[in-house]
Amino acid sequence: MVQVEERRIASVRNGGASVATGDVLCFIDADTFASPQLISSTYQAAINLQADMLTILTYQELGSFWEKVILPLVFSALSVGFPAERVNDPHKPDAIANGQFILIRRSVYETVDGHQAVRGEIAEDKALAALVKGAGFHLILGDGRELARTRMYTSLPEIWEGWVKNIYLGMQDRLGLLLVGAVVGIAAALALPLWTILSVAWAIFGGGWIALLVAVESLALWGYLLFKRHAVNRAMEISTWYGLTLPLGALIFTAMMLTSAYSVFSGRGVKWRGRTYS
């Protein structure tokens, strides 16, 4: 169901845009903490890149154990599902925006009827990006981690509820990719650890060179995954040791993806802060 609250928010944003006097409009979420250079840097980037709409990925602050276990995997998956090079390519249909920060030309905003046109959408930032790009305007998704910071969720229940909702809203039109992600997650959470344990045991207890080869392959894959997770940990400024929680994080992330997929297929929708989205 479309919630009255989302219509009210869209109305407020349109109202703000109507009284603004500049040629460029900026929308920033209340939980986004801006650096002094945020507006000037993004405005100059929009000019340099000839962007009609520019949105950035903010730095995500991770405080609790569960944030550090789960969210690096979530953001890594998002970078695969919505790669910036495809979003920024005017010849590709991929479009997404981060509602935490959007910079858009007033003329473009008015041409597509702004938030009023997407007032019935729950993920209105993604819908606005699709509308802008679909109308032939230039959409840019940039790295703004040095310019703004956000902490989205602080506990496991908040992470679960928030990201089940986000995955549901963002992947409704990409069910195939969502299910592939779930399969990969199950492999990382269950199949890979089991493969490693059994192959090493097989090699130790007389499996010969074939068992040794299987064990080496498993350990090499583990090494690759831990190396990639280390790079993500460094970027998100958390301890390298959190790479060892990869199976646990993958298991929870997979459960969130499967819950979202079920919500799509069943038509039940998802709950967020006491409201149901469908």
C-alpha cells in the first residue's frame, strides 16, 4: 500500500523546491552529516561532469559488532548490483540515487515534475533517478565518502528490518540478480566452510594428491575472499579481523535477501517502522 507519510514527504520536498531561488536544488537527509566542502565540491563536480543530477555515496559509520559483520557485505553487493560505471553511462538503463544527498538542476527537476512524480514510490530516490535518466538527462553517481557521513542502523534488529526493506524496494525489478546473490551467499556461508573442513580432513587422513589439490583450491579461494574483504574493511575503517566473520555475515545477508525475495513473490510486502510497504 502507498503510505500517506511518503506522500507528505514528497509534498514537503516539492514545497521546498518551489520556494528555493537557485538554479540548482540540493536534497540532504536529516541523518547525513556534511563536511564544510560538501556543497561546493559536489557543485563543482556536477559542472565538470556536466551532470544534470548528481548523487553521492556517503561514508558509513559502523559502531556495533553486527554493523561491522554485515554491512561491508551489503555495500559490496550494492556496488555489484548497481556499478557506478553503468549508472553513469547514459547508454545504460541502470539508475539509482542515494537519498542522503541529491544535487539536481532546477530545470531538470521541474521537467520531470520532481518528487511529485514519484510520490507513490517508497524508494523515491531510486525512482527519481530512473525518471531523470529515462528522460535523457545525465545522471552521475559519485564517491562522496570524504564529504559526508551517515550511520544508518545501530543494532541487529534495525539492520535486519532496514535492509530487508531496502533490498525489497531496490531489487523488485532484479529478482534474478537477487536470487543469484542469495545462492552466492549460501555458498560463502555454508558450502565454502564445509568444503574447506572436509577437504583438509580428507588430505590429512590419506586422501592423496587429489585431496591435497582440493584442499589447496579451497584455501586459495578463502585467501582471495579474505583479501577482498580486507580491502573493504580498510575502506570502512574497521579491523581486518572482521574478515573472519565472513561466513556469519554472509549467512545473515543471505537470510535478508531470501526474506526480501519471498516478500516480492508472495506480495506480502515488508514492514518498516510500523508500516507495511507493498
